[in-house]
Amino acid sequence: MTAPTTTALESTKAAELLGLLARDLAPDRLATDPRTLAAHATDRSGARSDGSPLAVVHARRTEDVTVTLRHAHALGVPVVPRGAGTGLSGGATAGEGVLVLDLSGMNRVLELSADDQLAVVEPGVITAELDRAAGAHGLRYAPDPASAAISTIGGNIATNAGGLRCAKYGVTRDSVLGLEAVLADGTVIRTGRRTVKGVTGYDLTALLTGSEGTLAVITSATLRLRPVPVATATLAAYFPSFEAAAEASYAIGRAGVEPALAELVDGPVLHAIDPELRERGAALLVVQCDGAGAAVEAEVVARLLTPLATTVEVTDDPAEAESLLAARRLALPALERLGRPLIEDIAVPRSRLAEAARSIRAISERHGVPIFTIAHAADGNLHPIIVVDPDPDLDRLPDAAWEAAGEIFALALRLGGTLTGEHGVGVLKRQWVAEELGPAAHALQRRLKEAFDPRGILNPGKSL
């Protein structure tokens, strides 16, 4: 008798899994129609895997996740957890034979405690909606990714997302107190605590935050909230060059001011948003100070920037502040209208931000590919964005774009930085991970993956 082929075995397992899920999940939880599969095959990065996913599970409760993973683990079928699909590194891409676990329907705020300044939420809660819910209690959720209006808390935790306010309040990990998560075999674990302090055992909460769905599937999160600042003051300064703006940004830190945000946008991005903005300068630096000393800090920043910038505007009006920040928030949508963006996410020491910007411009010229740059200037996190031909039939990025990206990653490491500050590795940066981590640390991380997920079913081929 001829042994069955690998493909035949996989097909048998897939059919068995679908039967078990159809039996054990509510009828509206499992989808196999082509339109749904296509919508869940990629994320905002545009990266695609070969083939089409096997099915999509629309989870509504933790029990849906445990049932799905228990059966997938037993049969060895790969599972890709997914939120809103706003990721920029291909971490939620799903190809042939993969089961997609869509968590966006787990979108309840389970608890919001003003006294303890925390919230317990499901992973599908939209980031901005949590911030609004906290605002009713005089609190806010500090992490502020540019995609806050559409990204989910679960996705933010999966990539340890940063955002505009991370200069002062840190990245997502700094606001995650505890997690409920489901391991690959369906076991539910709870990590962390409800207190700000706590050092019992290994810090599994921090380990799962940023693990890109490769170690466990998060089903709820206990998050730290903070008081809404009593005052804010926002400055917008235009500069003759991106390097001049970068140098001005770290002069702010040297002066002892810790802004809530300091965002940099280069001239090509300004032109993509609105040509009139580009006429005002070759770079825009937006700085926001908050708290009781906001006005005093803004005054110090204005004195620093005025001799270096072409223009400086200051406001303490929240509506005007949002108007000044609009250019930063509109950057990616504006570039997406120009073509397909390859969005990079390097971070370098703050003192080397200007050097990185100069080198990125040289890389752009050397490879003949347009590179648009925005940055979280206060923490050295740059987003050099390569925009390529918008041809819908283009199934892969041109070689010149990948060569430029490779040089950008090498630049980050050479300057003492990292491949990714907040978007995660996904599939787009996986080939450079070993170089940053080194062989011993890379091998240790692989052993951690095996300990959490011995059959390797959770988001395989991502991150490491």
C-alpha cells in the first residue's frame, strides 16, 4: 500500500479540524467563504503568503479560543491570531492550510476602575475607544499609536506598539499590568497582577507583550490608566532641513524637558499630505508638553527652537493642538495614496537621529527609490517609508526596494539601534533578526518558543 502524501495528510487533518470546529463552536463563529478568507489573508503591510487560509474563526469569548486551539494543537494545524489587521510587518498574514483566529469580535471593556486607575479589556477593543471610555473618569490610556482610531488593544500588545506619546509614557508594555492568555494546547493562563508593582516569578506579561502571537493568544488585558493632564501646550516648528529638526529635538532633552511627544515629518511627506505644508519648510517638528508645568516647559522649548527654526507656533488650545498634529496622523494615509508603502521601523540612539536621516537620504539616492521619513524624535524611532509602483498586479516589491531596506536595517544596527521599535518583526524583517540578537540569544528565544508552543502551530514563520 502506498503511504499517503504530506499534502493528503494535511487535507485530512484540515477536514477533521473543520468538522470539530463546526461541531463545537456556535454556527456564526466559523467562516469558509472565499470573500472572508481573502479579507483575512493579509494585513496593512500588504505582504501575502501563498494560497488561501483554511477558515476563519470569529472568536467572541475565551471559550472559542480554547476550543479552537485545543483542536488545532491536537491535529498540528497552524493558527494565525488576528485583530484589526492594521499591522505593518506582515505578522497577521495567513496562507495555505492556515486557520485564522479573528479576535476583533472580543471587544468588551470588562472593567474600568477609577480608584485603581486600571481597565480590564478584551483584545478586540479599539485603542481610541478605550481612551474615550477612560476619559469619562478623568483618565486616559497613555499609549497613542498613529492607528489608535482603528487598531485593537490585542494587536498593540502583540507588537508592543509605541505611538506619539511614548516619549513620556512609554510603549504598550509599560501600560500592561496583566494578561489572560491561551497557550497553544488550549490551556488558559493568567499573568501579572492588578497592582503597579509586583515581582513574583518571571515576568511572563512582559514576555508575551511583543511576542506577535507566537507564544500564546491574548484574551484579556489588565491595563494601567493615567490621569488626564491638567494642561497641555503644543508647538509646531518648521525647519530648513530634517537634520536641523532632528538636532533641535534632542537639544530639548539636553535642556531637561521631557515632552509628552516630539514628532518629526520630512519635506516629501509634508508635500504628500499638502503641498502648501512643504512650502513652509523642509521638515516639521511637533512637540507637546503636558501636566501642571506644561506652559513653562513649552516656553523653554520655544526659546530653544526659535533661533533654529524658520517658524514656531504655540497653542494651549486642544482643538488647535489636534490641528497641529494632523500632519503627523495623516502621513501614512497620504503615502498610501502614492503607491504601495514598505514601512520601516528602525530605532537609533537619540543623539544619532540626524546621522541616520542623512544616511537614509543617501540610501534613497543610491538605489533610486523614494524614501519618506517620519520619526518619534524623542526616542530615536524612525519610520523610513519606501513607496513603490502602485501597480495592483505587482506581486512582490522591486529588488531595489528590498536592497534599500536591507541597508536601512544595517544602518540601524551600525548606529547601535534596532530593526524594529514598535511594529514588530512579522515576516518582513525576519531574515535580519539573527544578526541583531546574536546566535546565543537567538537560540534561547527559539527554545522559549518551543516551551510555549511545542508543535509550532502559533503564527509559524513569524518573528524569529
